[in-house]
Amino acid sequence: MAIPAGRGSGGEDLPGQVSLGQLADVTRGSIDISLQDEDILIPRVSGSIEKLGTPIIIGGSQTSWPGNPDTFIHIRVSRVDVLFPRYLYYLLMHLNQSGQFQRIAQGSVQQFIRVRDVEAIALRLA
């Protein structure tokens, strides 16, 4: 189940709306990924539902993985002409604080977020 963000009554996309996956590379974390400034990490696995989905932006002194890369979703904005990474970070903070990631979490003992659900986050472009 994707995070809803403005679909028409028939389920169609509204004009000016794209998915995050169209503007950014969203992948499961890997030790093979070299982190760059303004990459965003989202903890995808957590024993605590409160920590699930809290975004981390890479930059300044934070240049290495903050834990096991396999437990994160890695986001690198590929269309910086359309979406600023810092703006995306604050949008993801809002989604997390409003409980959206907790609503889409899967699993009973260990909660997790799927990469495809993050890719499907709908963004309205104005």
C-alpha cells in the first residue's frame, strides 16, 4: 500500500502529480553505495515503530552509513531541476511525524517499510 497523496475519485493521478520514484533513485541500502551530500536514508527496519521511517540527510560530518546499510532505504534525487533534496527531506520528516510511514509498515514482530511504497509516494508539482 502506497502513501496516498491526492488521487482523483476514480483512482487516477491528478494533473501535475508524479511518484517519488520518477524523480529519485530509491533503493535498498547497500555497502556498495557510496553516500553523497544530500542523499537521504530512511530506516526501513526497526524493532521500534517510533523509529521506523525517520529520515536522515547526508552532509557535513555525516558521510558514512549510520548503521547496517541493509536496514535503510537510500534515496538520491536524480531530477534536482524539479525536486530539491532538502525539500524532500522535510517532506519525508512531515510524513514520518504525521504517522504515514507507521501506517504502511509491514510485519508483526519486526516492522519494516518496503522500497516500492517509498517509490510510490505521490508528489504534486505546481
